[in-house]
Amino acid sequence: MKQIKLGLSAWRMGYHIAAWRHPSVQPDGSMDLSHFKAVAQAAERYRFDLIFMPDELAIRGEDNPEGARSRGSHVAELEPITLLSALAALTQHVGLVSTGSTTYAEPYNTARQFLSLDHLSNGRAGWNVVTSWGKEDALNFGHLAAPDYNLRYERASEFVDVVRGLWNSWDADAFLRDKESGLFFDPQKMHVLDHKGDHFNVRGPLHMARSPQGEPVIFFAGDSEAGRDVAARAADVVFTAKQTLEDAQAFYASVKGRLAANGRTEDELLIMPGLMPIVGRTREEAEAKHEALQNLIDPLIGLASLYDRLGDLSDYDLDGPVPEPKDPAFRSRAEVIYKLAQKEGYTIRQLYMALASGRGHRVVIGTAEDVADAMQEWQEGRAADGFNIIPTHLPEALDDFGTLVIPELQRRGLVRTEYDGTSLRDNLGLPKRGL
Amino acid sequence: MKQIKLGLSAWRMGYHIAAWRHPSVQPDGSMDLSHFKAVAQAAERYRFDLIFMPDELAIRGEDNPEGARSRGSHVAELEPITLLSALAALTQHVGLVSTGSTTYAEPYNTARQFLSLDHLSNGRAGWNVVTSWGKEDALNFGHLAAPDYNLRYERASEFVDVVRGLWNSWDADAFLRDKESGLFFDPQKMHVLDHKGDHFNVRGPLHMARSPQGEPVIFFAGDSEAGRDVAARAADVVFTAKQTLEDAQAFYASVKGRLAANGRTEDELLIMPGLMPIVGRTREEAEAKHEALQNLIDPLIGLASLYDRLGDLSDYDLDGPVPEPKDPAFRSRAEVIYKLAQKEGYTIRQLYMALASGRGHRVVIGTAEDVADAMQEWQEGRAADGFNIIPTHLPEALDDFGTLVIPELQRRGLVRTEYDGTSLRDNLGLPKRGL
């Protein structure tokens, strides 16, 4: 039986917007290695394939309703590449996936840091490619606004090619390190990239040996046509946010359908939608856990949580209808939640309450059986190869999933009971990759 | 008695050009975390204040004599920020200092990664500011050559100001994290940098709490007038390469003399020349250790070792005189070694043999007493506040220093026997710093 792949969103103190106020949560956890050490080691105990760090390059939400900013925990956090490098030394098996922007970085630096993380962890690194759309990000890098959508994706596509080219600077057997003859490497097995493109000129070679797993694993989350095309060409794993089986199946078919044209098989790219599980020993207990978190949401933060998908709604009546999204920059992420509001007839307040837990991702509230059923249905229905599990708050909600749902999935033979390889590609069942 | 500060160059497999061929050395050590873990933990056992990682952004030496390149171990190494982040999780006391370029990076990214390393290590991070003069580096970042000297230093100076500004985004007591009221921080204690300069526009604030040590420690190694001015204004520690007491005293006086004009006292900036110790239980044993390493130098590598200071000498007679350096880009580092060749009447071959061990840095070959004397003389003579100890090969030459010289220095009361603080500033006796 094909197994379900499991990622863990290990961001901050959890993904729920009020996570830091939960009684079980260490409120300065997002600045503290010991918090992440506990999370990463728990992920390994539960046999996750990988932990995943989203990232932002600024304090977002400057246009949020007044007073919201000082109530959000997103203003102070560790940087993900350095954090995952520290965790590489504290874990043995779990994959370490960091987000990295293609808009405000140099490909040589990005190639080097991710490949270094890969070597530090003996082949467990992954790079989640993002293009950084936010205005606040742009202002920290000398720009008044992010480049437009198409330009960002063109640059991202070339950036990924350059990074992969640099990762292929050396054959796996290039280094002789022969003390006797004095030859350190075989010059025939070194490859100078000499990339000259629209956005980058990068000569190479990278001054680092090839990855133990061929190349670090590339993750991508673009939902647009351009994003799907880049993913089908270059990504190993696609993250996505889908609420319904039908939407997830359509996305799955669309992305997998683009692989053949790129000379790739369906097994070479995994699709892993986000899933926020809220798990209890009974459904009532699960609902009560959810309710307790929802009650911690500050109304100012509720509005702010809608801002990056629907824009500033502070001039609208909280108990009135949700206005139609206009800014095309928000389009792909707004579409899902706007549809939801229409379908359910939500007011703005009802919408932010409904979204606050999952923030665009599918939320499943119930027993271990309920959550395992929800996962199995999507996997069997060709909607998912695995899931990016997004705990509401850390580490408690991860422990709920790990101690209740994981044993149920293991009982069904849907996830592993022991690690059986050494690299992230081994964990994910992906072949070694190289150009 | 004022104590001598101790840094450890933990680069690659040691600083000697033939280090990787030494029988004791793991020849793939520069790609292996376990090598650096052993070095860092030894540094802590010997009570070093800090370990230091130089860095390059390319495989240098493309114009070296044919065949030299494939004989050098500098072609494959881990990236220093990620490496030191892993070592942060494996050490408790020793400072973690990485080189970071101001020419091919964005200040927001640099500020963030170094401050994150600082938090991961509970206040033990330092940033060695460099401007990346190499042509090979430039070619990896879309430039045909490095910007000229003055432009690099102007940019570096502004870059450091931006980074320090971002590090001061939050007061130490800015974060309330009050679960009851929902207030995460006090908006009065957040500072928006809003830097607009000749080279950078960076708004900020940085989305990370202030350093436990106020700011990470800033290291600088510029020897020129411009470099000394930037150091006196912004650096906490200056690294330098000086061969003689007189040269070191002149440099010490010159840099310390610039502090008052910057409103700083002499105690606020430490000067730490490089020192390569080759230590034996007898002088004969030390000489024999040196000889054994020198005999491992490939002549092709010998010429290549002169390249970055004197240019390509492959058209000259190896047994003829050393030609005068012409390129101003090489001037400051070339001056010292050209003078040495003149004074000693060295041929090219004799020069590369003489330089190969220290590569511009002072070499002391002898017993523990000899090395301790050499250190004490410079400290008492106002030529050094401490030393960046540069082992020929790792970890063996570090262990020689640690087991022979450290006890002698401790006996003289010149270095600590136990760590007495928690941060790198504590180790170095530097006050907390902030804007």
C-alpha cells in the first residue's frame, strides 16, 4: 500500500493566530532554539518525513487596523536557515525544509546555504521556493513594492535553474583527496555553469561537494498557471491549500498532468496539501479544544488575519457581508476564502473566526479515526500524496496528532513505523536527482 | 593582570597550504560537521574566547599555474553561517564568528542571519565584515570584477550602519508577551530604521528581538586608512596580519588612536593579530613538525599561494628574485611579504616555502614557553590585546597548542581557566553595545 507522506509545519508557536496566548505555549518560543528542538525531536519520534519552516522577510501587516500589530507574535522570530542548521545537529532522520525567496537573494548564496544545510544534515535539506509578494518585504530591500507577478515568476524560474546548476557543479565521485599524489579532485568531474540569462549571470562552479541525496529537495507552492508550470518542471514536492476533495483532485490532476511534457513521471513529484488537525479522544473534546483557541482571538487580530488575502476590511461592518477581492496580487489565495464566505454566507467576523484556525488550509476537527479517514480519503482519491500537517499550537497540538492519529495511521499501514533510509529523498520515496 | 584574548581560526582542515595531506588530517573534513564539532569542542575545552570562520565566495585562483587548482582543498567546504549555527547547538561557551561579505549580500538578510545565530547561541555570535575583492567572487554575482576599493569600503561602511540599525530595532524590554491582555509588544519600544543612503534603502524594523549581548560582536580586518577608520567607528575587534613587534605596535597605536574621535575608549576595541603556533615539547620537535608539513607542499600550490598577494609569478624563474607587486588591489597584503622577501633575499621558491605555513601571518615555532613568551611580549608591548590562533592543521595542531601552551599561559595568569560569563562580549570583556 502506498504510504502517506507527512510534513510538519514547525513555524513559530503554531499556525493558529492566537497560538501564543494558549496556556500550554511558551510565548517567546519563536525566539528560542529549545522550543524548536522539542518540536523537531517530537516530529522524529512520530516519524514525520520532514519539518517545514515558512518565512517572511518583514513584519507584514503595516496597514492592518490600528492596534493589531502590537497584538501579533509574528514580529520576532528566528531566521529559518540558521535555525534548521542548528536542528540538523539535534536530529537524525527528519527532513529540514526552509523557505527561501528568489526575489531578494542571490542564487549563489542560496545554492550554497541550502547545500550546506544538506551536508550538515547528511542529505536531509529541502528548499521551499517563494517569490515574496509583500510590500513590507520589498521596503526592506530597497524597493517600493514587489516586482509584478509575472516578473517574479520569470525570475524565480531562472533562479531555480541557476541554483540547480550550481548544485550540479561536481560529480559525486569528483573528489579524490589522494594524499599520496597530491591530487584533490579530478578536473574532468568539475562543471563550470557559466549561466548567462535575463536575470542572472553566474559563473560557478559552487565551492561545495554534491549533495548526498543528489540535490536538495525542491518544494513549491505556486497555485497559478505559471506556478504549476514551474513546479512541474523543477519541483519535487508541491504544497497547496485546498478546502474540498474536488478542488484538491482538480489541482492534483492539473499538476501531475504537466509532468509528462517535462519528461517526468507521476512518481517524481509529490503533492502535499496543508491539513490542520484538531484532535480529541472524542469529537466533543476536539471541538472544545478548537473553541478554547478561537476564544483567544483578539478582534483586531481577526481583521488583520484577513488582510493579506482580502486587503484592509477595517472600514466595513464586522457583522456585514464580505466584499469581493479586487487586487490581482491577492487573487490566487483570496479566491478560496471568498468562495467559502459566499457559500456559507459568512459575515466578516464569522469569516475570520472560521479561517483563523486554518488560515486558508483545510481544518479537520475530530477523533483520530476522523482525521485518519480524512487523510485516507484524499490519498485514495488522488487528491494528495501526503499532507503538510499544520498544528494549531506547538508542541501540544503536535503531540495530540502524534500520540492519537499517528498510531491509527500506522495501524492502517498508511505511514511508516521506523525510518528506512538516510536522506529526505529516501523519506519521501523520491529518486536521487541530478542534471 | 589583563588577560590575553584568544580566537581560533577553525577554517577548513587548517591554515597550512598542505594541511589536507597531513597524515593526521581527515581529508574531507571541510565538508563534514563532525570535523568541526571536534574542533569547536576542543576550543571550548581549552577555553578559547571564540572560533572564527574566514570565507570566500568562489573558488579562487583560476589564473593559477596550470594544474594547481586540482591540488587545492579550497574547492569544497561548508558555508560558515550554517556551519556555525549547527555548532551553536553543540557548544555552550565559545563565541561563533563568521565572515560575511558586504559586497554580495543584502543588509537585511545579513542582519537577520547573524542575529539569529546570536539567539541560537544565547549571545555568542560575531560578524567579521569583509568586502570581497576577488574577481572569481564577482563572477558568481553577475559582475565582471569587484567594485573598486573605495566603493567597496563606502558600501561596507553604510552596510554596517544599516545592519547595526536593524539590530537596534527593539528595546531589550520591548516584548511583553502578555497572554492576559493580548499585548505582544510595547509599540513605543519598536524602532523603524527607515534608512535612506547612497547604497541602501532599508525600512525595517527587523523581525527579531534584540541580541542577548546588546549587539553581535563586529570584527574587521581592513589594514588601509579607510579600513582603520571604519574599524575605529564601528568594530569591536580588529584582526590583522603583522610579522614584527614594531609593525604591530604601530598598527595598534594607529587604530586605538582613532577611537577618541569616535567617542570611544581604548577598552572598547580589541586588536588581535594572527599567530600560527607550531609547538613541540622541544624546539627540535617543533622544527621537525614544521619541516614535515613544508615537505608536503606541491610546487604548483606554492606558486598559487603567492597569487592572491603578488599575482601570477608562473612566468618567473622559481629560483630567481621576487618581482615588485604592481596591482593596487593587492597592495596592503602584498606589502608585508614583499618587504620580507627583500629583507631575507628570498627567491620565489624560498618565499613560498617561508610563507606557506603562515600565509602572511606571524609564525612562532618552538616550545610552550617560546610561544607564551611571544604572546606575552606583544601584549605587554601594546601590540596586541589577544591573538587569532591559526593552527597549521586541525585538530592536531590545535591540540598541541591547547595541551602545551594553554597550561603555560594559565600558569602565568594570562588566560582564563574557566568561562565566567555567558556571551561573546562577556568572554572578550567588552561592554554590551547598542545605538
